[in-house]
Amino acid sequence: MGLSKTQGGMGFRDLVCFNKALLAKQIWRLWKAPENLIAQIMKAKYYPNSTVLDAPLGNRPSFAWRSIQGASDLVKDGLVWRVGNGKSIHIWKDKWLPRPPMYTVYSPPLLFDPNATNISNAEKHFLWRACHESLPTKANLCNRKVTRDPICPVCEREAETTFHVLWQCPAAQDTWSAGCRKFQKSCFEGPFFLPVVEGMLRVCGQQEFALFAGIARRLWLRRNALIHEGDFLHPNILVQQAT
Ligand SMILES: [Zn+2]
């Protein structure tokens, strides 16, 4: 029924999407025609010191404003910016880059103590790649149009992002549970792996962080061995190797 009439359907619209599109159109009008009376009233009431796209929800917003403001992310997602003289660009805040991890410019954090001797160079290099989304996970290869199949080859349930393969995947969680208590008690939200490393740096001592780095790299090697050789190490053996 949702198909268009030309495709043999009945042309019913997806009402949720349709409503969002109408609200986004309202934002676009407020943005493009600030001289209109309604735009001036909205600006005076809700965003006197910013643009409609940066406007906060504020205290006790009206239903109309809450709805319109809620659609601003949709407009921002589709927005293309002509740089011009660059005066109105916020280098640290605006989305610059076409792909994750952050879409924005950021200084790579100093992740590791350069004098730490208990983390091998291979592990440092691996974590650096994982934090910068440069591992060839299936999801990353999909983003680069190398493959069309993003599904995790281990659990075959979800897209294989770096966060998934190294942390969220049930097989990864089994392995972290076999590690130390701090790994078991840690809880992270995706979609990126960088917050996991930052979180571990906060709560772990040097020995524990070395174990974390060792397990993370071996999870990736185990995943590769599964794909290329059909082997899959038991979590306990993997942790033993990393210790
Ligand atoms: Zn998985």
C-alpha cells in the first residue's frame, strides 16, 4: 500500500517521514527567510542569540517549537555548506568530514604513555588503527564501497563495526568476561571504539591496560583466522595468550 501508484501500490505515504519532512521544511523557511514575521517572532522567543539550526530547545518549549526543533538534525544531515570566507565556520564543532568517526576535526588524544614498555608496538599500532576506524571491518569496507555485506562473520547478527567486533559482539564479550573484573564491569555505547580505549585508560592500571590491548588485538586476529582458516580460539586460550 505504501508503494506509489505508478509502481502498482496505493500511494499511501509514510506519515512519520511525511511529518518530519514538513517540519524540516518549516526550519528551512525560518532559515532562508528570516525577515518573515513568523521567523522574527520565533527568533525573538526561542533563539535570539543563534540561528534556527543551532537553537536550543529551551525551558518549557511549546509543542510547535519542540516539533520544529526536533527536525533540525534532519536538515543538518542534508545541509551542504558553501565555505565562502569561512567566518561563520566552527572548526571544532561543525561536521567537516564525509565519514565517521567524528565527522569533525579533532586532535588525536595522547592515548599511550610513550615510555610504557608493557604494550608492544604492534598493539599500540593496532589500537591506533581501531580508534581511527581504519581496520578493514565489514562495515568499514561497506562504507568504502568495497563490499555490500556488513554482517559480522562471527555472530552473523549485526553489522561488523570496529566497536562491534572488538567489544559488542557476543564472542568478544565472552572473551572480555574471561579477562579481568574491570573489563566485565565496563559498559560502553557504540558506535565507535575510541571511547572504549579512553574509558579503559581511565579505570585500568598499566598491567590491566596492557592486557586490554593484548586481548583487543587478538580478538581481531581471531576474527581474521576464522575468515581465512576456519579456526576460532576459545576465549580462555585467547586471554592466556594476551597475558
Ligand atoms: Zn558479531
